[in-house]
Amino acid sequence: MSVYLVLGIVGLAVLAVSLVVGDLLDGVLDGLSGDWFSTEVVGSFVAALGFGGLAAEQAGAPGVVALGVGIGCGIFFGALGAALTRLVRGGATDHTPATDDVVGHEGLVVSGIPADGLGNVRVYLGGHTLSLNARADVVLDAGTRVHVTGVLSPTAVTVAPVWNALPSTDA
């Protein structure tokens, strides 16, 4: 049995344990920096090193070349594992968006905004729908796309219409 095959199986076992048990093993590598040394990354690196080296060895490559191929595969899949881990860990949030979070985002006028009064806008943010009172410098009808420009209170914002691109002047 090849050393590369054993490394590949051990790497897969570490990956399987980290996926099944979750964050239980993450404390093991806390002394090392960030997502680069999580159990998922180490498992994917070792598995790719093993199987990449095994593939090169079975193709007839000399030992040094097989080791280089294995290390290259390990680095590639380890980096991919780190990127995916960072994406998954940073993607979800339990944070409920507040009014301050919608500044700079687009929304839609639900009920018209009069010249000197409040209307209502709907803003979609991070999978949440926020319905807020809104004030604008111009009269805006229902269905108008708007850009949130500021916060008046915890339930009210200022908005401006989203301007369409100017037509081309090319003749």
C-alpha cells in the first residue's frame, strides 16, 4: 500500500470527521492563524496531497515529481477549502438589519411620497424585507425605484429617485 494512498485516506477521514462533528475539532488548531489551518483545510490538503501523489506515482512519475504533484494538489485544494470555509462562515448572519444598514441600498416606493409628508418604501437587504416610512425632496409615486440616502429615525429614511441612464447622443 502506497504512502500516498494512506495520506489520501487519512485526509478524507479528517474531512469526514470535521464535517460530521462540526466545530469540535477547530480548537485543536487554534494556535495557528485563521482559516488556513482549520480542520477542513488540513483534511483537504492531506487528501489532495495523497491522491495527487498517488496519481502521479501510478502514472510512472519519479518519487520527487510525485511528491511535487501531491504538494501542488494539496496547496490548490487546501486554498479552495479555505476559501469555501470563509464563504460559508461569513455568509450567514443572525443580525436583523436596522435602519442604518439600508443607507446606500435601493428600494421601491410602496405608497406615494408627497412633497411635504411621509410615504412608504420597501427595501430588500440580506434576505430581509424592510418596510420603512420615507421622505423625499420630490413627489414620488408608488412603484418608483429609489435610493436610500439617509436615516431620519429608527422607522424613517430619506430617499431619492434612481435616475435612468441618459440616452446616447451618438447619431
